[in-house]
Amino acid sequence: MEATLLKSHKTFEGQTQFWEHDSVSTKTKMKFSTYIPTGLVKGCVIWLSGLTCTDENFITKAGAQKYLAEHQLMVICPDTSPRGLQLPGEHDSYDFGSGASFYVDAKTEGYSEHYNMFSYITNELYELIQNQFQIPKNKVSIMGHSMGGHGALVIGLRESSKFQSISAFAPITNPTLAPWGKKAFTGYLGEDQDIWKQYDATELIRSGARHPNEILIDQGLADEFYLKAQLLPSHFEKSCEVADQKLKMHYRADFDHSYYFIATFIESHIQHHAKFLA
């Protein structure tokens, strides 16, 4: 599998680029964006975006390229779901279906054929990073925001041998108890809540999953979804404390759920990953 370059933009000492390829996991074309600094690249961070986003949100809004260039790190930002399908209910709401994969491997009729984003990230994209961009397999980390923060925590914990470090902005940390998660998991995974727990970071920690390195999370205290109990970071924090999983949790006064929040603290997240990738 090889991706096709669609467009490229000089950015600091590197290139911001947009790509497309045929995916085995989703049976659709998938898009992703990258920033690749000039010269030696010391590692790659996968960024997973949140509900309604595409491969373009982070790369255009987060202001990460300057810091990635400073640390000689690449970022790769996949789309948040398969596109171009017409599955039942797929386009009816912002929090299920198109743009809202929750990074699971779906089990329900229709969705199981295409919504295999867990496998897409952990196998297909992971191998593409090595084969097309020549990043060694021990030089890959993962981070994300909201639904993508959920994806980063789950993928990083379940595949801890593949990902050197994990970080997240305002992640959905306990989706089996959150309205967003209950809706999505019912639609993608069916009614078996034991399967749901495989995609719940808090439940994974409780069941013994660990990452050898400290996890970094930033959460805004003026975040409307935090206030509506969609994110539940205290549940994850408590589970990590009980399980002795190393976690650095920052609660940020007055910050919301937006990319303004991400742009404010993205430098510290890139520094976090640079420690483990460089």
C-alpha cells in the first residue's frame, strides 16, 4: 500500500502535506495529512481528531508545525471515519457515523464492513508510517482530542508495545458511562457491554492494561462537554491512581473544548512525546 500526495505546502523548515490511499481496513479511500520536517526525522506522532473533524483540522488549527520542526518530529493525522458510504443512519447526527468512528472495529451490520478504525490505525497506518515514511516501528507515539483523545488512550493502552508515549486533550475517558459513548457503542458494537469495555480507557486500566511511560492529559475546566459529564476525566484519574499507572493530569482554568485550547498547550505535548521518541 502506498499513499498518493495530493498537495504540499512549505511550512517552517518542512512540508505540510495531504495524502490519499486505498484502505484494506475500511474498503474505502482514506485521507490523512502530515507535517514532515526537513532533515533527520526522529519519530512520528499519530494525531486522532474528534467528532465532526477530518484530516485537516489539526494540521491547520493547532499551530504544531513550529514545535514539530524544533524537535524533528513528524505528525500524521488520519481522517476520523471512512467516507463516501451510505450506511443506515450514518449521516443523521454529528456524534455517530460519518466523522464519528470512535476508533473502534465495528460489529454491527453494515458498519462491520467499513468502520474498522482501530485496525486501520494500529495496523494499516502504523505500517504505512514505516514503509512510506521510513520511521522505525519503535519511534511512533499517539495523541488526540476528545473522541480522538479516547482513541489515543485506548489504542496506546491496548497496543502499548507499538506506541512509545500517549497524550490527550479533553479525552472521552469513560465512554461506557457517557451519553456520546453509549450511543456510539450501541450503534457500532451492539448491546454486549463486555465488548464496549475493550474501547473504554478507564475500564482498560481497571482490567490491567498499562503503559510503561507517563500519560499526559490536559482538560479545560470551562469545557462544555466536561461540564455535561461526557468526558469524565476524574474516573480515569482515579483508576490510574489505584492501578499505579503514571499519569500527569492538568486541569486548565477557563479553557474550553476548542482548538484555541489545543494551540495553547500543544508545545508541551510535543515536548512530552519528544522525550520518548528522540
